Amino acid sequence: MRSASRQNSNRQSSPRRNGVAAVELAICLPVLVTLMLATIEACTMYHVQQTLKITAYEGARVGTVPGATSTNVEFQCGNILDDHGVSGYAITMDPADPSTLGEGDYLTVTASAAFADNALIGGWFYQGMTLSRSVALRND
């Protein structure tokens, strides 16, 4: 009988242990939540960067087609960015008018967007960042 009562008393947690668990939760939970939110924001940032790179490539591809204008490039880039839900973007080209490209000249298209406008959680981890990607294609 004596050994059975000792086993039961060992299985019950003491009030002191419950207090330690509460303190551990109070310290670790905010750290884990912050880490999780930062990871989500970093993945969102990477997704927006990839979308900007694809957009810049497609814009440069359209711009190197004979007879293309800056309106064609901006339209193509705008369609892609709108389809991916990217907002607050800007498209720039060098030279500004692709119709002036000569054979062998490069067209550089840059797509950029403010990260805070495209963040899932409000952008407070990467406030003030502007994401930008450029692609240069040769006109043949």
C-alpha cells in the first residue's frame, strides 16, 4: 500500500512546477510568434521579388520585339503585376522608348514596388524597403 501512494503523489504536479511552466510560456510565446511572423514576411518579400524579376523579364522581352513602344512594355508589366496582386509598383526603361533601339542595343526594364504596400502583416518588419529587379535584353 505504501508504494502505491508514493507513485500517485509523484504523478501529480506541484503548484510550483505549474508556475514555472506559466513563466516559460510568457517568455517563449512572444519570441515564437515574432519569429513566425518574421518568417511569413520574409517569404512574402521573396515572392514579391520573384514576381518583379519575372515582370522585368517579360517587359524586356516585349520591348525587344520590332515596333514595340513603351506603352506595350508598361501594359505587359502592369498585367503581370496586377495578376499577382502587387500594388504600388513602378516600371522604368532604359532607353525610355524601346522603338529607338538599334540592332545590338540593350533594353533594361526595372520593376520596383514598396514592400510595405505588399506585406501580409503590415510591413512593420521591413518598413521603408523598396524591392527592385532589373533585366537587360539585347535587341537582335
